[in-house]
Amino acid sequence: MMYQARPPRWVIPACAPIYITDLREQDLTILTLVSFAVVLLIFGGSYQLKVDQTIQYHVCFFHLRVLGSKLHPEDIHKIVFKDAGWGKPAGTIKRKRGLPIRVMNFNSVEVLAELKCFAERHQIRVEERKYYRTVYDQKMNKEKQRA
């Protein structure tokens, strides 16, 4: 199953004062353009993750794949599960070479369970940090109540 995630949207209201002042002055500044680019990236950006025999990770911009990688089990050093603050369970896939991949803000926490099964199936080292299990269980219960 392909899981979807989007970046947090809290930045968008923070840019509103910049737009309002520029509209009043009828002037276009560099700050306006930069903030508009950030809002566009946030609205258009999304991530996809698929776990089967390999881990496929894609970064999309308005549903067009911009960047993607396919990780084989032998490319992964370890997977670290932790809480990312305020009830958000997260996982980090540490590669042997290259930058780590952060797994958070996905539409379901089942992706983390699948990631853990993948690690156990391929004998990849797993670390669970303090409070991860509590946050994960709370999030899973919320998802079950919504369904």
C-alpha cells in the first residue's frame, strides 16, 4: 500500500500579515515572493512511502514525482522509532550511505507498523526511544475511533 503525507500547514497563516501589508501598499517585495514560494511548496508538496520487499520513497510536487529512492534491506543501517512531539509518532530510516529518511505526518500510523515488520523480516536493527510506544498507541486508538 502506498502511504501519503503532507508537510505541516502551520506556516501558511504566518505568511498572511506579509500579504496584507503588501496589498495595502500595493507593492511587491522580495519577502512577499519568498513567502509565496514557501506557501506554494507547502501546498504542492507531498511524500509517498511504500513498504514491500524494498522501501520506495517519493517526494511529489502537485502529484508529479520530483525525487524518489528505492531502498533495499542491505542499504539500511537501522530504523529508529521515536515521538516527534505532541502525539506524533515518527520513524527515521538511517542509511549506510546518504541522508536519513524521516517517516512522519503520514495519513496512517500503520506505515510505522509496516516499517517495523519490514525491519524484523530483514533482520535490520530497530531502536525504540522513550515514549514512542505510548504515543503510537494513542494515535492508533484515535484512528480506530474515527473509522
